[in-house]
Amino acid sequence: MRAGHASEIRRRLVGRGIRFALAGALAAMVAAVVLAPVRRADAAFHLAEIGEAMFGINGDPNQQFVEIRLQTSGQNLVANTRLSAWNADGSFFGVLLLVPSNVSNSAANARWTMGTAAFAAASGIYPDFIFAPAALPSTGMICWGAPGVIPPNPASWDATNPLNYVDCVPYNGYAAANIRNGPASPFGLGDGTQSLTRVSNVHNTSTDFVLACPSPQANTNAIGLNHDLHVGLRPAKSFDDLTWPNSDTIGDNCGDTDDDNDGLSDTAEMAGPCASSSGPTDPLKLDTDGDLFADGAECNLGTDPASAASKPLFTSCGAVGDADGDGFSNRIEVCGYNSDPNNANTDGDSCGDGREIASVNGDFSVTAADLGSVASAFGSSSSPNYVADFDVSKDGNITAGDLGLVAARFGACP
């Protein structure tokens, strides 16, 4: 073989090898693209969902809100999304809100809320976006979102098609042909006290949502309408009143109107509960001013529950004696605990007043732990160790007398 011919053959083989290598590399790249997990181009607003909805609160149909929850971070480009509703027959009810701007908090699990002005006034928070109250059908579907990677111009897409939305919630048995995330919830959009609240995400509204105490959250992380549906109260309280002598029979429940069980409604306390009060009282404290007289008793007796300098005479709290035989005097029961001196189990639960008072740590039983708590706080109300809840006799001094009251009621509530 001539040398020149051999060189030409080598050149062609090398070139062919390069082409084969390039072809192989290209094939590998294509395979990688084809076989790689598909990621939706939805890093703007699609990975979010309706988390909570309520239309009508505490008898006011104009208090309405819908909360959106971010499933992952970066889902805050929500300008031009819509909140819309459908009638029971599947026809389009209308657009409730065209979201005017984005939200700033894009963290995973962040939330933002659309609500009415009436909701804003009553909830203790201001929703991120306001919409006009709507008389939605009792059975229907609500949807939020938009098509596309970034919400497009609203004029460019069909708002009547549920498939154009990110998430839909059919409610109260909605069964029209255009249902999304069905079967529908058997519940409506709240029951006036509880909201329709997401508890899972399997795209089955009948199991994804339940009725629960509402806790809508703004994009600023402010929470309104806490689990008791009271304006301005903390979303999570630091106590449970089940072992109080005059408690709610099932504990603090959704819609409880007197959290501290002092005989005054929470709304009244925050506005100033009575003519003798110099100002608002704390709806989470039986005794706002710390003078050992319950707020309700002070209002009833004409003294100021917001000022420790004004308190009634102990003799005005009732007759001497222990009419119900629970071990606590009539006067202590009336003025110290707002319980019924003629009923040994004021709230009608499974535990008598005496044992509920003596269980200072609220664990449904009276044990050495309660004695230890009381003993650790010995002293007068001016002592740094004094704890008003351990002053079971409500006389301003924690002594062996309080230990005796606790010890006499050893045992557990049924």
C-alpha cells in the first residue's frame, strides 16, 4: 500500500471516529433530557394551594376569606391570578378577585389571604388583598390561579374553565361535570364558626378538607381569627381551662365567647367590660388587675377590674359558709373563681369544683406535684415566689392553709 494512500485512510477513520463520538455524545444528551425527571416550569406560583376558606363568620355573611398556602419557596408571583366561583350546576358564578400584585414573602409554607373588608375589621389582621362580599351558592366550587408559567394578561385566558386554575375546592357535594379535585367536600365553605380547612393534599377534596377552627394567615405571618374566633387574641393560648371550676364543658372550643370564664364576654372585655371599669380587661385572664377578685365579680360589685387599687370588700362576695360542701367558702367561689357556691360542680363536667381548684397544675388530678408547687410559692403576694394560681384560698398569702386545701382533695378526676 502506498504511503499516501495509507495516510488518507487514517485521516478518514479519524474523522469518522470524531463524527461517531459527536453523535454518541449528542445521543447521550438527548437521552439525558428524555429520561431526566420532568420538572414543570412552574416556579412562579403553581406550587401553591387553597388552604382555608370561610364565607360567613359569627352570623355575618360578609366576613369572607380564602387563604393560599405556598407548598415550596418562590411561589409569590401571583399578580393577575384570579379567585373565581361556580354554581351547583357547573355554570360560572363569576370572578371574585383579580389579584392586583405579587406578595413579598415567598418562603416555603408561607401563606397569603384574600378577604373582605368585614373580615379585615373583625379578624385582627388585614388580608393581603380585598374582594367584595359575594353571596356564593350553598353548593359550588371555588378556584384560584391562572394558566402559564407567569400569570398572563387576564384578557388572554378563559376564566370560566376550571382547568385554567392552579387549585379548586368543590364544596357541599358539588358534582357538576367540570369538577376538579373531586369528590367534593360534604361541608360548605365553613359553618359560621369553623372554616373549611386543608389537612392533606391528595387532590380529593372530600378527604383533603375538614371543618376546623379558623386561623387565616397573612403574608406578613400575622394570624387572625384565632381558634376561638375572637378579635385580637393570641393564636395559641398559654392555658387550657378544662380543670377550672367554671370552664367550658369541653374545654376552650371554637367560638368560645368567654375564654377566661370570668362571666364577661371577650368582646366586652376588650372594649371595657362594665361602667365601673377604667378600661379594657384581658379576655385571657380571670383576674386582670391581679387583686384576687375575678373581673366579672368586680363588675357585678361595682369596683374596677382594671385597677388593683379598686376591689370589693370580701364580705360583699356572699354569705358565710360553704353551701355546696366543696371545701371552699361561698365568698371564695364567687369572687375568686366565678363559680357557683350552691353547686359543687359548677361546669357539670366529671370533676368537682374543689378538686379542680386544688389541681393547680391542671393535670386532672391532685398529687404531691400540686403540693410541691404550692409549697414552692410560700409567702405573701409581694414575694417574688408568689404565684396567684397557687394561692388557692385567694387571700393574698400562700401558707400551710393552702397546702391543707390541696391535700384534702388528693385523687384524680374521672
